[in-house]
Amino acid sequence: MELLSGGDMLVRALQDEGVDLIFGYPGGSALHIYDAIFRQKSIKHILVRHEQGATHMADGYARATGKVGVVLVTSGPGATNAITGIATAYMDSIPMVVISGQVPTEKIGEDAFQETDMVGCSRPIVKHSFLVKSAEEIPEIVKKAFYIASTGRPGPVVIDVPKDVTNPADRFPYRYPDKLRMRSYTPAGKGHSGQIRKAVAQLLSAKRPVIYAGGGVVQGGGAELLTELARRLNFPVTNTLMGLGAFPGSDKRFLGMLGMHGTFEANTAMHHADVILAVGARFDDRVTNTPGKFCPGAKIIHVDVDPASISKTIVADIPIVGTVQSVLSEMLEILKSSDEQPDQSAIVDWWRQIDDWRERHGLYTAPRYRTDGALIMPQEVIRAVYEITEGNAFVASDVGQHQMFTAQYYLFDKPRRWINSGGLGTMGFGLPAALGVKIAHPDEEVICVTGEGSIQMCIQELSTATQYHLPVKILCLNNQALGMVKQWQEMQYEGRLSNSVYEESLPDFVKLAEAYGHLGMKIERREELYDKLREAFAIKDRTVFIDVYVDPSEHVYPMQVMPNGSMRDMWLSKTERT
Amino acid sequence: MRRIISVLMENEPGALSRVVGLFSQRGYNIESLTVAPTEDASLSRLTLVTIGDDHKIEQITKNLNKLIDVVKLVDLTEGAHIERELLLVKVRASGAQRDEIKRSVDIFRGQIVDVTSNMYTVQVAGTSEKLDAFLQALGEHTIMEVVRSGVSGIARGEKVLSV
Ligand SMILES: Cc1ncc(C[n+]2csc(CCOP(=O)(O)OP(=O)(O)O)c2C)c(N)n1
Ligand SMILES: [Mg+2]
């Protein structure tokens, strides 16, 4: 058997796992590993400018491809810098393996230079973690890490590697295991057939059904099956912020997003539903509003791969634990093998009711924002970009009002194209995530929608874009404020804008982009919006920073009334309430 | 409701901290916790006592099951079971007190396991309730130091928790 050092073993194990890309940043404890990377060809390493950037890039890559994102950082500050990105991936169930260097085994616990207890620091935000004790363990640990990260409900796994374990002087026999035996980990497979039959019967008897689909459908590769099911039944579908793209946004059965900034029609339909089919969604508090007032008349069918997500906040009437793919295909088989159809006249009435809601306050039946002012409205920027890119772009978003406007107005027809930090809401996610997507899909249009606040949280990655020639579009909806914070302060704190504005301190983003070797473009006048955007999107080989000055006073609506509101209690504008 | 949850988990460093971390992260309470290796050295058995309604307990068991190190678990309180806790207590014992304490120890089927002219160390095993009762019988003023092991438990009858 071949003899390899721990460092070489680690890299070889990654190769054997099929990894061809690592996002990372070197440092003392990781140098043996970095040397092993230097001496091989098949894995490409992307040098980021901050370890947070590495985690978000790997995350964006994973979301866009379904593969495991791989990160390599050094001990101490390298590891702690990765924490925000690990937490982001954890909250959104993204498969990721983070390898962190650690001080040598005999120094652990001595407060050595650049020592932090990475396994301890990351414990609450990982699916699992390993501290490598000897080089011989490396192949099996790597195998387990990828298996755990990518199966069941996916999530990040940390492998902490003390420096002595990777010492080039110590060599051991290397063999990559082809099978794994883990008695303590069996991810859910097929759902319970009896439960699935019950669920189908419930769906067939529904008079006011809604399908509520979340990120699990995207992650679990269930988008096509879900679409087939919804079309077959002619049921309305709403997606969570994480689930956008799980059902085609341009399909007439799509009600838009639900939840805090969900559409009037989606939230109202949920409230009045008699049967809700929740798939790969977790009844997040940003979706349900007050749990006690959630959908009072609804029977709830909940399909999820994670048993702990079921009946956590909202009790399911028909819980089904299983992979989204297996459960949805079993549902479809049952439907296909019987002639039974839902109650057509009830479904027709239900659609009539929904169409009436759409007419009254729907986001897609008429513009629900000013169209006659002098200032550019953020919503119309997203609409314009949607048109120009024909709805085909990969869109990575930061966090704030711009994120919600994008979720509302860029309609995704395919899964894995909407890349955003839904669970943790991490400002700074957008740019590195977009770069990760661009690496995965070099020929696709990749946009980072951001705000002047968020972009400054990971702006250093503009330099990574230069080094690896990653021509993404950065679309900054510049409202000269931490808009989402400001909106809450205006709505709930009588307009006291505590620390949500910058007092003339914003950089000139055009010059900043140019300083990194990119193109910068500023759009301030409403008349020039479309032309300038077209001009920007015609450029394919440069990173373009498009700084669009939008109406700083605009709020995101609808917005559910909090606290104590139900799904259907919403602000529809600054003055109008349901 | 008070529940006794028995967990078989990989005898790995970090496993215990994941279990304890889960409880603090999710705001579940732990009344007591014991852990030791089993006859199979690769497994530890952990017994924890917690309090919560059915919904809370369901969440606790689901989330424990989700931990990669956890191999199997059972809520012993769901069926007939035996629970035992060990108590060691140092009590002031001089003069007439000595006989009185000895009587209490006999009633509770305890043993005096250490002695000086002024004190006894008493060992009692039983349910937590019984140990509480014993301590009450001794009276606060005689007690110098108390140590309790936390609850261990096992199901009655043929049922076993094993891999
Ligand atoms: C790292 C981080 N810090 C703070 C917040 C809280 N927060 C949410 S939205 C927001 C404002 C974002 O401002 P900007 O990026 O300009 O977006 P806008 O809302 O103006 O569109 C803040 C501060 C956050 N989500 N993430
Ligand atoms: Mg802003």
C-alpha cells in the first residue's frame, strides 16, 4: 500500500471523494496541507480575502450545484472567521465540509499561539465535527464527513486537523474506504406508505388546498416532482424564501412567496386553507407569524427528511418523515394509479377566490409601488433585471430590503438559481456566494443583488473576483441606509433612526470597483434605468458594479403585522392594512 | 412531567459535550445526568432526568436522536422500569445521636461506610424520592455534606436497550 503523510492523505482523500474545488486561506497550522495542495493538480484552490468569504463561496457553490462545498482555513482566527459562514450554511441546511488547521496535538489546551477550540466553537452550528487524532484516521473521517454533510438533512461538518497529524515526515499506508458503516447515523429514506396514502386522500378531499414548499424541495431535488404534483392537482403553490424556484415562478398556480414579506394572495390563501401540504419547509417564525393564530382551519400534512422539524412549532395532522423525492413520487404514483380527482367545483371556486385576492392586492396584477415619481423604485430595478435576463440568471442576494424586493419580483422558474441566506440572514453573504456560483457556472449570468450596507461586509472579495476572473454583476440597490432596519424604526420606533444611516460616509462604489480592476456604473436618473442596465448586462467578460440610487423612503410591503398577527394580517403600504 | 431518558452513544471524546450542549442550546433542562462506558467499550450509556410536557420531551428525544454520536435511546418512564440513585452523606453523629442515625439508616436499608467519633458517612441507594425522604429524616442540622450520583435506570422485564 502506498505510504502518505497526513497532509497528502487529506488531499488525496478529497480527490477520492471527487472534490475539485476548495475555497480557503492559508496559515501556520494549515501549511502542511497547503504544501500538499501545491504538489497536486486536480483540485483547484480559490484564495479568498477573508475566511468568511471562503465559507459563503463554498456555500453558494453548494447551493447552485447540490455538491458539497469545501473550505480550508487555518487555526485560531482563520477558524473563527469561518464561523459566520458555517452558521449560515447550518441554518439553511447546506452541505459543506470545513477543514480547519489546529495547533499540534501536544499543545492543545495550552493556549498556544493561534489556538481556539474549533470543535467547541462550532458545536452548536454544525451537523457534526471531528478532531483528528492520528493520520491513519483521515481517510475514514473524510469519507464520513462528506457522507454526513450531504445526506439526510444536509449541513456543515467540521474536520479539525492538528498540525502534527499532517507532518510530511510521518507516512502511513493510505486506502480510501469504499463503504461506510455508521451504526449511529441512518438518514431517513422512504416515507411511511400508510401515511402517504392518508395524505393523498386528504389532498383529494380538499376544498381550499395550498402547497407550501420550502428549501428542502430545492435541496432534496424535488422541484420537478412537486411541479408535476401541483399541476396534476391544479393546486396553488407558495414558496418560502428558501424554496423559491422549487415551483416555477411564472406558472399561474404560483402565489408568490409567503410569510413576513409574502404576497397578499399567498398569505391570505394560507390563512383560509383547509388542507396545507408542507414539503421541505419548517414553519419558520418568519413564515407562520403568531403560531397560535396560524391557519386556523387547516389540516396539515408535513413532509420532511428531518423528524425534529415535524411538529416543532406547528403540530402536523399527517406527519411524513422521508426524502422529498421518495414521498412526492409515491404520492404521484398513487394519484396516477387511481382515477380519483380533487373536487373540481371546489377547486374552481377556490381559484376564483384567489384570483379575486390577486386582483385586489396581488403583487403581479398591477405595480404596487409608485410609477410616476422622479426617483427610481427598487422594485422596478428588479423587474427590469428580470426582463433583461429573461428570468434566467442565478441571483445571489445579501440581506435587507433589496433581498425581499428580489424575492418578490424576480420569479425563478428553476431551483438552485435563487441563492440567499434565509435562516441566519447574513449580511455579506451575497458577493462571495455569487462568486461561488460563477465558479460552478462560468457561462451563466450571475448577479449579486446587494445594498450599500451589506456589500461592505465582504467587499474584499472583489479582489478574489479579479484574481480568478469571475465576471459577475453586482447590483447595489443604494438607498443610503440600512434600509430594513430603518423601515422597522419608522414603523415601530416613531422614526427614530438610531444608527441606520451613514452621514455622507459612503464610498464611491464606481471608483472602488475600478480600483479592483472592475467596471463601475452609477444609475441615478429614472429615465436612464433600462438603457444603463441593458448596457451593463451586455458586458460579459468583466465584473460590473452597478450602483443604482433608489428611493430611500421606500418600504417593503406586504409586511405581516407583528406581534400577535395571523398569516393574513398585513400592512399593504405605509397607510393601508388588511 | 419527570422523564428518565437512557441513551446509548459512541464512547468518543466530544460526544458528551454534544448532548449537554444540545440541552443548553435549546433551553431544555437537565435534572441529573450520569454517564459511564458499557460492557462494550465502544459505547457509553447516559441516563438523564429532565422535566417537560409531551411536546418538549418529543423534541428532546428527536434532537438527541439527530446527534450523530447517539446510537439509540429510550424514554424509560414510558414503561415499567427500575430507577436507582446512590447517595453518600456525611452526618454529625455523637452521643445519643449515633443510635438514632443508625436506626434511620436501617429503616432506609442504608449502610454506614465510614466512621469517626463525631460522624458517620452513610450510603443509601434507591429512587430519588427515597433518598429525599432519607435526607429529610436525618434533618438539616446533622448533615455535613451530601453527594448524589444522579439517576440510573433500566427497563423491567425482557426489554433491553442495546445495539
Ligand atoms: C451581519 C448582519 N448584521 C446585522 C444585520 C441586521 N440587518 C438586517 S437588514 C440590515 C440592513 C441592510 O442594509 P443594506 O445592505 O443597505 O440593505 P437595504 O435593507 O438597505 O436594502 C441590517 C443591518 C444582519 N442581517 N446581518
Ligand atoms: Mg441600504
